[in-house]
Amino acid sequence: MSPDLETDAHPDACEVLARCDELAAISARPDGIERVYLTPEHRKANDLVQEWMLRAGLVTWVDAAGNVCGRREGRVPGLPALLLGSHLDTVPDAGRYDGILGVVLAVAVAERLRDRGRDLPFALEVVGFSDEEGARFGKALLGSSAVAGLWDQEWWELADRDGTTLREATEQFGLDTALIGTAARRREDLVGYLEAHIEQGPELEAADAALGYVTSIAGALRLTLVVTGEARHAGGTPYPRRRDALVGASEIVTAVERRVRDSDAVATVGRLEVQPGAVNVIPGRVELTLDLRAATDAERDALWEELHAEMRRTCAARGLGLEVRRDHVAAAARTAGRLRQAVVAGIAAAGDPAPLGLWSRAGHDAMVMAAVTDVAMLFVRCHDGISHHPGESVRADDVDRALVALEAAVLALAGTS
């Protein structure tokens, strides 16, 4: 039993946590949690969540992108749907709550609202997105991109580390690549999208708050930087003749931290690869990555321009070349006022009349869904802000409050629709 269950919380919250434990047991590795896109573990997770959806009175299906979906009609059949959900895939050596808690909470809310379904002025749907993390094919948010109608046909040629393409894996999973467009939803068919998620940061815990609401989701920019110098003998080359790419790259790394740490943005150099990599050779080439995030695209882009200018100056002063490649750009997504107020009302119903608003430094399926409908997010406190790690931990009483808040948010929207 998860240590997070050791509490007198409401039985529904204990069942949510127990279900998270069940999903955690579906893993490709015996020593941790790993569940990636279009694998046997993906199928097992979908099957289990479908069982829970059926128990909640939802009609279920798996769409052309492998997302598991459930629906219950509102007052009359065919009404636009309010969509609740998150993702079921994980990073390697993951925790048990990132994404998964949001899906299980959504199913639990659908079950709690079973008897009120006919009173709702919209259909209620739950989705477990198939691939948010991008751990297998290196492209994040594939499941929600299909639902938002943003699928790029070039993605079919993406390959995993074994050389299996996304097209091949999709066909092996039993899905028809020609039908990917059928996963897309139309704006007129949706009321909005609500996502509950662990915060993946320490602010709620620091404020002693169980829940918070999201104001915006980070606009992200991921770059590969290549610094080129000249590889020469470490002993025979005097300093005036050196064009050391690693020293230049190191200055770039420290400049990034120095410039960004006093802003509200975040930046990370996650990888450096040094060539030729010999102990007695001056480094001639360094490839490094930069992940830059801010609450707005304008703030992110202005910060990058400043950083890029400083990098160019550094390299010019050292006689080094600098090449920049953009690997990923994701637009910031603001949450919609009406849905955000419903989440605030839901948190108030759970006992906090003045909840904390946060911008999410992590990306979420909600940022993609914002292309096709209004979105809002409910954050749940996680211990020490730990995520993407086996140490992820939530409190059962917080999960209890999250259930109350998410259900109340749905009912608040029903009252204004």
C-alpha cells in the first residue's frame, strides 16, 4: 500500500490513490515505473482505465492516437462536451502521480456525478492522453496534439532508439495511421478542458496550501547550441593560441544562470557533449542544450535575444564559432477566465476561499488543448515539489480536496452554461 494512503481521508480519495498504485504496477521495468507510447504497457493501462470508466457509467473508446476516452451524455444526446483528463504515459524511472493522478481524479469525478449526468447542460468526457512526455519518440504531447487537430504528418517518420518509426509502432499497436484525423475534436463540440495535476513545484507546499489554480502555462523554447573551436595538443599549445570550445561553452552555461535566475523565467542547460573528449586534447567542439521557459512568449523571446547576444560576444572574444538550432517551440497558454473562475470556485468549495494562482513552469496537455477549446488547470500540492522521480508524493487529504474541487468546478460550469 502506498504511504500516501495512511490517513483518515475520504474513501474516494483512498480509492484514487489505490488506483494510482495499480497503474504504477504497469511498467516495462521491474525496478521502477516506465510506461511509454504504443507499448504493451500502454495497452494495459488503457484497458485498466477503460474498466474504471465503464464502472463510472461512461461509454468508452480508444481513438486513432491511442488516447483512452469515455463519455456520458448530458440533458440531451449530442451536446458539446466538457473534457476532463491528463496523461497516462511516464518518463523513465517515473513517479506515480504525474499525469496519472489527473486521469484517475477525472474518472472519480465522473463516477461521483453519475446520478447528475442528465442534469448537466453538456456531455461529460474523460480522456487519458497516450503520450505527453515524448519519452519514446522524442516528440512530446502527441496524444493531445491529435485531439487538438495539430497532428503533423512528418511525425510518422520519428523513430525510437531501436529504429522503430512512429508509423510502424502505431500499426503494430493495431491503429490505422490513415484515421489519425478522426481523433481531432472540433471547437464547437467542446465546452472546455479541465486538467488536475500535481504542481511539480514547491510553491503550494511553501504556502501550506493543498490546491492552487493555474494562470498560464509556460511558453517553452528548446535549443541546441554548438560551440566550435580548434582541437590541439593540450601540452603543446600555449594559451594565446588556444580556441577552447569547452571554456567558451562553460562561460555560456554560467551566463545563462546569471542572467535568468533573477527573472521570473527558468533556463536549464541539460546536456553537454565534448569532442574529441580526450584528456590530453583541447576540446574542439561542444554541443549543449538549452531549455528556456517563461510565463509569456514575449518574455521568453526577449530573454533569449539577450542571451544569444551575450553568447555571440563570448564566442567572438575567444575566436569560437556558434551555431544555434531550434528543436522545439511551444506557445504559452493562458487559462480561460470562465473556466479558471470555475476552478477557483471549486477550490473554495474544498475549503480555501482565497486560493493561490500559479503559472506553470512545466508543460501540460492543456497547453495543446488551448488550440481547440478553453482550458483551465487545478494544481495539487506535491511533497517538496518533486516530480519525474520515484519520490513523487501527495497527501490523501489533498486528494480528497482535489476531488471536491474538481467536482465543484464542473457543477460551477454547469450553472453558468
